[in-house]
Amino acid sequence: MTIGTQPLLLIVGSSVAASGFDLSRKLASRHLRPLPMVFVLTAASVPLFAAAVALSGGVRIVPEYFVPATASLLLNIAANLAFIQSVRIAPLSLTVPLLSLTPAFTALLGFVVLGERPAGLAWLGIALVVGGAFTLHLTADGGRGAAAAAAGAPDAAGAAAARFAVRGNRERRTARYRDRTDHDRRSLRG
């Protein structure tokens, strides 16, 4: 399986934007506690998403959507709270790489919940990325990264990674319901 140029460029763009978002949350966390910050960030994005939905022709929501969507919403809030707290108390350069646990949790949950089986090389890639993230903690600042890990600072990042992974699976199921609804709508139009 290969990835085309457009998806690759979108992923790189998404990574650059996510890095800027992580940095801005770290900077903002100096001035606002996690709970109000998550509220402000979420509330500020609502008008933008509402406009995007309106411009895209609206959405027809089926009842099956509500359970995974509600779970996704709650997990997103929990993940954001854990992430913001982790970057408040630990260096960004050591905390964010622990989000590389997300693919491992996502792959595991995808296997358990969705029956998706990653190939052997995919597991190797996940192990290398996760191993690299933990290596940063063992080598950073002459071992101070390991001391921070022992003190529990990155535990919040690990919890955030787990929540993002669960949220990813829930969003995938939610997208499946949405895609089925879009397909049904296109079929009705002929």
C-alpha cells in the first residue's frame, strides 16, 4: 500500500499545523488553567465549523451517530485537558513526542473494536516511533528527561495519547455512519 502525493502533502500540512497548535497551547497555558482553556478553544472553533458545515450543504444525522459522537466529544475534552496539563508541567519537546503512543493505542483498539489487523511492518514502525519517543526521555538533558518521567510529568501526555487513540477509533466509526448517510443521500438523488 502506498500513499499518493496529495495525501502526503495534507499529512505534512496537518503535522505543521498541529505543531503550531501544540506550541500555542503551551504558550497559552501560562496564562489560563486547562479547563477554561479547553472551553475557550472549543467555543471559538464552533462558528468556524458551523460555517464549514453550512457551506458544504449541511448534514443529515442518523440516530446511530449519537453514541460514537458523544463518546468522541467527551474523550476529546478529556484528551485536551490531559494534554494541556502535561505541557504546563513538562517541557513541550519531551511531552509532545509521547503522543506517538497514539498509533500504538489506535492500532490496538482498531484490532479489538474494529477487527483491523496491521501488517507486521506496521507494528515494527509503531514500535520504532514509540521507542524513539521514550528514548528522548532517557537522553534529554543528561537524563533529566528520565527524572521527569519518574516524577510523573509525562504521564499526563501518555494519558492524552491514550484518549486521542480512543477518540480516533470513535471518530472513524462516526465517519463510517456519516459516509453511509452521504452514500444513501447520493443514491436517493440517482
